[in-house]
Amino acid sequence: MLLSPRSSNLVLPHRPLRLIAGAGVAAAIAALVALVLLAILAAAAGEPSRQSSVDVWHLVSMTAIQAGLTTVLSLLVGTALAWALNRLRFPGRDLIVGLFASAIVTPGLIVAFGLLSVWGRAGWVNQASLALTGQPLEVPLFGLGGILAAHVILDASFAARILLARLDAIPEKRLKTGQSLGLGAWRRFEVIDWPMLRTTLPGLAAIIFLLAFTSFPIVLLLGGGPANQTLEVAIYAAVRLDFDLRGAVTLALVQIGICSAIIIAASAFAPISASTGGSTPPRWRDGTAARIAQWTVLVFGIVGFALPLLAILIDGVGPGIIEVASRPSFWKALGTSLLLGSGSALLTLLLALGIGMGRAASGIPLLRVGIGAPAYAYLAVPAVVLSLGAFLLVRNAGMLPEVAAPLVVLLANALLSLPFALATLAPPLDAIAERRGRLIRSLGLSDWRQFTAVEWPLLGREAGVVLALAFCFSLGDLGVIALFGTEDFATLPLLMYRALGAYRSNDAAAIAALMLVITIAAFVLLPKLFGKLTDARS
Amino acid sequence: MRSFAHLALAAVICATALPVLAEDKPILNIYTYDGFAAEWGPGPGLKAGFEQTCNCTIEWTTSEDAISNLRKVQLEGTATKADVVLGLDTATSGEARATGLFAPHGLTPEGLVLPWNDAEFVPFDYGYFAFVYDKQKTPNPPTSFEELIALPASFKIVIEDPRSSTPGLGNVLWVEAAYGDRAPEIWKGLKPHVLTMTRGWSEAYGLFLDGQADMVLSYTTSPAYHAIAEDKHNYAYAPFSEGYVAQVEVAGVLKSSDQPDLAKAFLAYLTTPEAQKIIPTTNWMYPVIDLGADLPAEFGKPPAKVLTIDEAALAANGRAWVDAALAALQ
């Protein structure tokens, strides 16, 4: 059972348009990646081929170990957190949920610095320990441990957010049945929660593995030296230091190959979601022992995940804020970032709906994988290769790079968010096709009516999550801007890196804090807003 | 809706009209790195100064760093719109020269404090790679690589990856120039002290300012920033007895430039006292001419003992030096 089949009595509505649209989006993304690589190879034509000094397989195995550990840890911690958050109600819960979701879209470097502010040599924990006991509490943050810690903060909190959305979507009816059966905490997780979670876990695992596999600044910042490195670093060096474009493409192909294997395996093993819908679950408390476990998980989660983010906010509040806010360049960059964020959020939602609906409309496993897999392209293609290829494509098309820059960044940001958007939207879309396909068919609903009457009302909250995710990703990403920059086109993260590169660490901290505030606000408000909008219609 | 249409129309007219207005004057296109053209960098001052006399308009196009600019013109070839590439340095100018894209500048800049004999590139500022430390936390800094190696392993330094960062590469060249064949041995000795090796200078310096490490690989000019811009006088660079390797930042004119005279005039302007006065407190590097009292005292005297790297040796062995250093640190 390599490619998980859908249930045997499945009745899917006949939706050729959706299939074509989904396949079209997927093919366009795959073609774009191919064009990017071909453009670089064309530019390298005539260059002598060099002997690469990179030990690829050593790098790949080291990276795979790191990424594998990151994935397992993130999913375990993420599931525990989602479980605790689904059960517990307390004031400020929405804020905590928003905060958790914010970690992944915050630039990795900022989170790593936040981590150091709490646990580092001059961090809070160490200072408290010095004040209380006179002894420093040196936490070994540099090396594999530090990389894993930073990755887990980013990825586990994101996993928790996505998994929580699945748990919150468990139909009320099923919860009531479970409650009346008097299921214990463990049986409740096993029987009711797990079937919901396991539809999302393979996709999540693929995303987290890919993120960790291609991670770059965090690995160098916390890696403690060249022993802990990724293939992405070698590709960067091939382009930058050696200008060995052919070598870079070869290494990129190795990375794309490995990532594709992971993606296809994940798509193949992902079971189809069983249900969706539901809004506020009825009050059904677990037993005391389970509740103690839930509170413990939550407290550790807040200490582990929220403190580094809190440190970013605290570090940023200072004289830097006023200085930064007094500069026109800040407001211009803010405007650019908000505009790009909104644009790429919409584009992401459209692309994700296109792919998700196309996938859900197909009963053929291989076709489903083919439509779904290209969505992960951005995570598999090294950033420096994407940037270089996009630059060449734009030039080959006869456009000026600075004119094309906003469009390229918009598209790149949308592609970056797409896997996350799909992880959020695909399970419910599948579930709708599965559970309501027969009904939709018997009612003879048109494509459009199926969307407006059945899908959209059920997807509202998730659409809000997708918009928030994509908006914030775009807000925090430097992406492919490296070769396209002009003085007139700067985003907030670019402004932050410029400040950091010019001794202006206070400015950088202030911008980081402001970005985080916008991100949290987007995550708290957008899903709510969309939940309300669609509830009103249904 | 009508007012929106009007607004949109106005925006389109403005957008198309602006370039037309700008075309009245010739445009000098300069590729440089982000920090140079930033509002607090030397870019705005130099632009204003040069535009007063040139009857032209300077347009900056920026990349994240100087090497990206070189890669960009290499990719664009003769079709590039760049007239000048500004910000290459001693470690990259040899490679840039070898591309054959740069034209001789034909200038003889006067009063340079550096020995200079380069047909393609004109220097505009320089600094030396050095380890910066906090005088209050480290009263007795090491005064050589060997002294640093002899310290207990708890004494930590942050360095930059030579594959992705200019100071990182500079560090490799520094150890090479000072120790030659013994370089791998020095790197092995440094290994226990290396807290981490970051992608770029920004991250490394950030870690140091956060108090995560005792020293950071930066420039001899870094303490001047803290003294002048922040009035903090507790930072200094460790006086290494081996001597120092310089990073000289240079500018060059592209053969394909359609404004070669303007471009050369700009290169000549870069070494004038007027332009040089702008650079130290905006780019935080030494001026290439003697500014006398116009250079803030906080910069101090540049170190006396200077090590040099031969361009041909660098071209032939640069990658091998980097690989040897990385292997020793592994």
C-alpha cells in the first residue's frame, strides 16, 4: 500500500476544471524550477568544469541526521503542545496560539538571537543563576544541540499551530459521542485525535525535514564551526566563492533529488483526512492526571517557545524604536512589506486552493502526488540558486532587474508559503471531497456552488490561517532579493539586515520587535476575522 | 471609482514622466553593496558631493555584498548597465581583473597613504582585520595568535565563514601571511576557542555585542564606531604582534560603460579630500589620504606592521587555504 488509496466507496464529483487548474499550477511551478536551473547552466556554458572539493555524501549524511532529529523532535513536541492547547481554556490563550505560530515566520536569525538572549552566556537564565547561586549555568548552545533547539522552536511551534487547527476541527458530534462513552484521556487521543492528526503529520514532517535540511543562517550561527554544515552552505560557496555555476547546479540537483524523495514519500504515505468542520468544541475535560500533564506541557512550551520571542520584544523596546520610526525609509519599507505581504498572501491562497482542489478532485494516487509535490519547490531549491536563476531569467526576458524585483519577490514569497498553505488546506479539502462528494454529486452542484456553498464556509478559518501565514512569511523573508536590490526597494527584513551590517544593532532589534508584533497581530486577528466572515455566510 | 481612476492615471503619468525628466542629465550607474548606499553610509554624501560638479545623476544599484556585485557583472557581461563597480577589495580585485571586464582608469591619485600601483582599481578606504574585545571584560587580551591559542578553552572567539564572508576570508589570509606552512597548525590550535563560525560579519559582531564571546574577528576601525557614534570607549582591538592584513576597498570602471569619462571622474573624486572626509564616519574605515585633523582622533593610528598577500599566490592557492583552514577546524 505504497500510495494510500481513498476509501473504496468513494464518490467524487466530476471536476475536470479543477483537475486541469491544479495540474496547471503544479506544472507551471515545476517548469519554473527547470527554467531557473537551465538559465544558470546556459550562463555557465563555456566555463571550464572544476573539480569540486566538496565531500557531498558526508555533507548529505550529516545534514540528514540533523534534519531527521529536528523532524522527530518537532513533531513530538508539536503534538504534545497541540494536545494541551486543544484541551485547556485560559485567558490569553489566543495570544499564546498566535505567538506559537509566529515563530516559524520570524526570520530564523532573530529567533536564534532570542534563544541566546534567554539561554546564552550573557542570557537571562545564566544571569539569574549567577545572582542566585553565584555559579554560571552554562548551557551548551553551540553545536548540534543549539541547531536542534533553534529548529525545534521554529518548527515545533508551527507544527503545534497546524495540528491544533486539525484538533479544533473535530466535529462536535464525535466529541459528544466520545464523552458519552466516557473515554479516558489516552483512549480519547487514540480514537478521536489521532485519526485527525495523522492525516497532517506526513506533510508536516516533509516540510520540517526540508526546512531543517536547507537551513543556512541558523546552522552557521549556532553550529559552532564547520563540522555542522548543510549542502546549502556548499552551494552558496560554489556560487559566491568559486563562481562555479555548473558545480552549483549539480549540488542543487542533489539537494532537489533528496528533497523530492522525501516529498513524494510523504505524499504517498499521507492518509486522506477523515473529516472537517466544527467550531467550538464542547467542554469536555480530561481527568486530573491528564490535565496536570497538559498544564506541564503548556508551561514548558511557553518557557521554551515564548521566552525567546519575548526576549526579542524586550530587546527591541528602547531608544532604537523612536530613531527607527523617525526615518522615512522605515515607513517606506513598512509600506513595501505590507503591500508585498498582502499580495503574496492572496497569491498563496489562490495557488494553494488551485492545487488543493485539484488534488482533492482526483482519485488516482499518482496524479495526486504529481499535483501536490511541486508545491514544495521553494523548500527544495537552494535560495542562492533561485535568486541567481531568477535574475538570469528576468534579464533574458529583457526586463530590468530592479523593475522586475517586486514581481519576483512576490512570486518567491508565495512559493515559500505554498507548502505551509497546502499543509493547512489540503486535509480539509480532501475531507470535504471524501465525506460530501456523494451529496454534492446528488445535488448536482456546479463547481462554483460547491466552492461557495460547501467548501468556503468550512474552510474560512483555515483560509485565514493561510493568509496570516503567507502574509507573515512574506513580511519576514529576505528570499531572492539578494541580487535585485536597489535603494528604492527595501523590505523590513532587508532594512534590519542592513542595520545589523552597519553596527546598528539597536535599530535592528527595534525592527525585529516591530516585525514580530505585526506577525502576532496577523496571526491572532486574521483567522478570527475569516472565521467570522464565513460563519456569517454559512 | 472616478477618483480612483484619476489617481491611477496620475500615478501612471508620474511614473512615465519621471525617467524622462531624469534623462536630461547623464546617469552614472554604480553597483555597490547595501551598506555603502544606505542612508547612514557614505553613498548619500558622495552622491550629493559629486553631483554638484558633474552635471549628472548617480544611481546606486545594490547587492548584499561586494562579491555579489562582481558575480552580477560577470553574469551580465558587456550588457551590464553598470559604469562603476564600487566596493571590491584586495581579496577579490585580482579575480575581477581576470574577468577582463574592467578598463584601465588612467589616473594617478595623489597623496595616497598606501603604496598603490593598480591600473584598473582605485582605493577609497581601508582597514585591517583584527580581533575586537571589551576592555572591561578582558583587561589582558592576547597579543598574538599563539598567545590566544595558549589561553584556556573558555576564552571564546567568534569568526566568520571564509566561504561567505569578507572578514572570514581575510582571517584565512591573515593566518596564511603570518604563518605560511604553519597555518593549519594555528587553525587547529584556534579550534577549541571558536565559539562558532557565522555566515557574515553582522551575526558574528552581534554575538560579540550580546556578550556570547570574548573577541570577534572584525576591523581595527570598529572601536572608533563605538567611541564616536555611541560614546562607548570600552572596545579596542587586540594588538597582535604578527602584524595585520589590510582590506583595501576599491572601485573600478567597466569597459562596457557608456559614460567612461564620468566614471573616471567619479573615481578621481573618490580620493579627493572632500570625498575622503565623508568616508571614515560613515563606512567606518580609514581614509586613503592623510586627512590630518579632519580624521577623528578616535580612529587612532593604523597599525604599523602590515602583512601583504601576493595577488598571484592568492589566485593560485586561495581556495586551498580556505579548505585547509576549514579542515583544521572540522
